[in-house]
Amino acid sequence: MLDLFPSREASPFGRRLKRERGARIPVTVVTGFLGAGKTTLIRRFLKSPEGHGTAVIVNEFGAVGIDDALVRDSAEETVLLGNGCLCCITRTDLQAALRRLIFDRERGTAPPFARVLIETSGLADPAPILQTFSTDRALGGEFHIDVVLTVVDAVNGEAALANAAEARKQVILADRLIISKTDLATPAVVETLTRRLQRLNPRATIDVAVAGALDPNRMIEPATRERSSFIAEAEHGDGIASFVMEREGPVSWADFSRAMETLIALRGPDLLRVKGLLDVAGCRGPVVVQYVQHLAHPPVELDSWPDENRMSRVVFITRNIPERQIRDLFAAVQALAK
Amino acid sequence: MNAPDKNPLTNGYQPVTWNFKLLANDMLGGFGGMGEGMSVQIAPDGRRIIWLAHESAPKNFTAVDVSDPRKPKVVCQTDLPHANMRSNSLETCGNLMAVAYQTSKKDLQPAGFELFDISKPENPKSISFFDCSGPHSRGVHQLWFCDGEYVHCASGSRDFVPTNPGDDQFYRCVDVRNPSKPVEVGRWWMPGTRQGDNVMPPTRHPIDKGFRAHNTNVYPQRPDRCYLAYIDGGMFVLDISDKANPKKVSQWTNSPPYTGFMHTVVPLFDRGLMLVTDESTENNAKDWPKLIWVLDARDESNLVSISTCPLPDHRIYAAAGRFGAHNIHENVPLQTAWHSDQIVLGTFFNGGLRAYDISNPYQPKEIGVFMPPAPPGAPTGTIQMNDVFVDERAVVYTVDRHIGGLYILEMDF
């Protein structure tokens, strides 16, 4: 459209945004293994002033309706998704529920909610849920995931992490980790768990909630504000690894996108999450890029850099792809361009 | 479709703030019924002052120090000489301010505009008054003054006898280069609206608001053009390269089938686009839909409507007061104004303040809403957002038509 109606104000990526989500509806995804204390945390949040205007989508696995009944009294709008796990069986239900929220809000039959909170079932793999929001066609034009929270139970967390791959993946893909029920565990157990979580996901900050008591802002603050977002290097087990690719100086958008397209074509399913800020040649602000498996979020340019650091930095969370291969691929694409 | 009184949707009206952050609200000393004149001055002492025209008597204008947008402070509030008039519109340029005066009936005084020296915001000094009164005139409803040289206004005149009494205001250009002696240099009216014209008077609309001028915008990118909204006559692009003889370049109207009252025309020069607004003037959304229209203006002689900015379901908003488009931020060509051809901010009475992303002009998308609770004592029981201005810091100022005064906001998108 810029060809027909050009604007000197616009960037190659469209309107520059003040923040990554632009005007989209912010979404908090709350994951955590069965019984980790997600519902308690959400109920507390909904009763706080910060929780006002939140629409809640609850995904149940098994005992349909119990958690929904717990949160319904305080949420602006609650949608219950039954029949299984959000990540696989009912992902289309999630899309339908989100679309319905938008339509109902437009029609005035739903209150003018300001954010959406998705409580996943304990067994959910967060990656496919993130995909739901990644493209315009898949609701990325309306919603934006501000933060993925994973709740880990201080008493049973260690066992869940040891026994269930889903629990490990929830921790690895989180932006923020919340340890619950610390009042029921010894300090030594909590400390051991904390160290294990740090090893699994060094990028995420770790908060502690006792009986659901957590600063409500921590439920909604965008993950981009986490200071530790770009901490490198973690070996997670299950073949999952994460690392940060950094680069000084402007990046050619054509080179970067060509490398990512190649990577997606070769190993798309194993790119669990890729997210970063790029100093793109010719752009004033940083360009936010995000990929979930084979889907790319539309890149957006921000008005300004969040801090003094102008270095391009991209976090890769991958499965069974050696870091070296990705670095080599980017180097090769760059060399070809020259 | 259910009748509004039986439709459950009409129960849905409630205040909402979406992607705006309220920094402050000032009810302006109990005189918070504001018109459509908002202009920001940087005073000689460095203070940032927003000048606001009142919608109706008894107050004329109010100056508010908004250097700290979180702590606005009224520094000046003036009275009108009598209750049968209003100021409604004003503009500042440096330390000069032009204020419109419109009387409620014809042949009253003072009807015209007044120029003030505002170098001391606490003590504005009158420089001159340009008289536009007459047996068929209510004076000036709106004016545009950004270059320090010419006031472009919607005005009546002693020598103008309209074919219909409702068509009394037309486009006038007044030279104020010598501010103590303003002189009219040109005028234009829609053919058929003045007695003696050689064309038939226009056919009236069912809701008859007059074939008369409203906004008279002129921009330095095209100093030879006036973008003239003409209420029930639609809008005109005028060639004013010869100010003494303005000529019509093109006209665009949506009425009928729409219900008239075209209000503002804002060209987006780089993009070949134009924004045109209606004004809702009837309570309970009787004149719905009143919209912001996006025009493809790449060929100024053939303007093509390509979209409108979407509004929520009017049945929800029909409950109280006006609902629909009115003023938009006009990219006033001053250093104290914000300029954007990507975002449109408009006021919609009980629909509050709304922001739209028009980066794809075929699909404007709502990106922000500020619809505060009804101010205490609001006669309609709702907010009636009337005008909006954004300064170069991107601080948003918006005013209530009845009582709520000034709201200062931050955009959050």
C-alpha cells in the first residue's frame, strides 16, 4: 500500500510502533504442570486493580469446568476450552475463542476487555500456542503475547521436571518463571529447584509466589522488559538448546531474512522459538523479529531502542540443531551476499 | 434489527480506555464546556500554553499551562461580553491569537474575530477586531490562522444576503499582516447560496444545517489551495493562488444519501490522501452514521472515497447525547503541533476520542479509544468529546463539549 500511497513517516516495516505489541491486545499465557498453582495465581491477579478488564481463556484437561468456575466470578469474560490439551487437539478452539472475543467486543456483547489471559492445561506444550499468534492469519494482527509465564510448584516441581518432557518444555519456553508453594517446601528444596530452573532457562527471571501472592504487574509486564532476555547458552536436555546470536553494526534485512527462510525450510519444526532485536540497515529503531517453528511474525520497527545497547541480538531456542550449524548458515548467506 | 429500546446491545455503553494513558483532567474552574479551538503556544518565558475556546457563554477562552502535562494549570480565563454569542474557534501563531465570535442571532454585536497579543498569557491584550456583523450574519464560526499573515474563516458579512437564511457563512480570507488593521482580500461561496447568483439555490437536506462554510484549512505545502468543508454542500478544493478570486478545483460530497454536515478536510500531501469528517449534530445517533472518510486524492480534480474509519455499533451509543465524528487532529502547520499521515485521532462525542492506523488507507484500523466516565453534572449522562489537538511532543489534548474540560493523554501505540 505504501507504493500507492507512500509516506515519509513509515519504515519499510510499516508504521513505527512505540512498543512491540503496538495496539494489539496483550496476552499473558500461563503454563505450569498439573497442580502447580496456576489458578490460584490467576484468581489473585483478577481481583487486583491490574487484573481489571481481563478476559480469561481456560483450557481444561480432564475435569472440565472446575478451574473455569474458580476464575469466572472475577474475570470480565471467561471462555472454557474442554476436551483436551490446548496445544494439539483444541488449538482451533483457541483460535475460535479468541475470534469470538473480538467479535463480541465489537458487537458490544462482551465487555471492552483490555487483555487476555490464557490458562493452559498442565499438559500443554506452549510452542503451538505461541504459533497461534504468530501471523496475521493466525490472529497475530489482533493479539500479541506479552509474556509466557510458567508456574512451578516448589514441592512437586523437581519431580515433574524429572519425569515429564512437557514440564521441561514449559520451563524452557517461558519468559518468566514463578515458583509457587514455597511456604510448603524447605528452603533447601526451593534453592535446588531454583538452580535447576536457572540451568534450564537462564533467560527467564524467577519470581516467588506464596499462596498466589505475586505483584500483579509481574503477570502482565511484557517479557521484553526482562533484563535477562538475551542471556546465552543453555543445555536443556531433550535435545533442546538455546543461544544468542549477536552482531555489531547494521544488518542487511535481505541477508537476515534469506538466512531465516533457509533455516525454516531446512529445520522449521525444530525452531521452537526465535526472537530478537535487529539493527537493520536504513532503520531508525530496532526491528523486532519473532519466529515459532515455521511461522514468522510480521517484523515491526520500534520508535526507539530500549536501552543504549544497539547490538543486534537474537535468541534461538532449538531442538537437535547444533548452534554451530545456525551460525555457519548465517555466515554462508552473508558471504554469498558479498 | 431490534428497536434500540428493546435491544440488549444498548445496555452495553460503558467507559473504556484502550491504548491511551490519562495524564490529567482539568475541569477548568467549573467552565469545562469546550468548543473547537485548541492551539499550543510556547510563551516568551518558555512556558507551554494551550489556548482553548469555549463552546458557549459565559467564557470566551481559557489558557492552560501544560509545560508539565501531568499538572495543568489555568493561567487565564476570559468572559464574553454577553450570553448571546460564543467564541468556539481560535488559533495562535507565535504570540498572536485570533478568536472567532459568532452570535446566536443575526445582526448582533460583536460578530467577527478579534486579534490578541498573548506574549503575556496571563494578560492577553486586544489588538484589533474585524467586524463581520450584519443583518444576515452571525459572524465567524471557525477560523484558520497559522502563517501570521492571513486569517481564513467561515464568516458572514454585512453585504452578503443568502438565498436561504441558513447559508449565511462562507469562505473569507483576511490579511492580518498589519494586525491592527485586518483587511479582507478574498471570498468564495457555493454558487446559488447568495441572492443574485445565476444558479439555482441547492436542494435542502432533510436535516437542514445550511450550505455554509466550516473548516477553511490552508497548508504551506500547497499555499495555493484551501481545503474547505461546506457543511450540507460537501467539501471543496479551492484554488486560492489569486486570493482575490478563489476558484473551485473540485467538490466531493456524501449527501444524499448521507445527512450532510461536512466539517473538516485534512490533506495528507505525501500520501495523496485526504481525510474528510462529518459532524454529528443530532442527539441519540439520529443522524448516524457520521464518519471520518478517507479519500484517494492523488488527482485533486477527481476525489475518490476509499474507506471510512470504523465505529462501534451505533445502537450501543444511541442512548445519550451525540454520537459520531466531529473534529480530528489537523496537522496544523506549526512547530507546536504533531504531524502524522499514519495515524488519525478524532473525537466522536459519546464515542470519546478514537485513534486509527491508516497505514493501509483501504483498511483503517482502530488502535486506541479514550471514553472516560461522564463528568460530574454531564447533561447527557455521557462524555461528549468535542475536539482534539496533539502537540509536537505527541501529548494529546481533548475536550468535552459540555462540562468535563480538558483531558491530557499519552498515546500508547
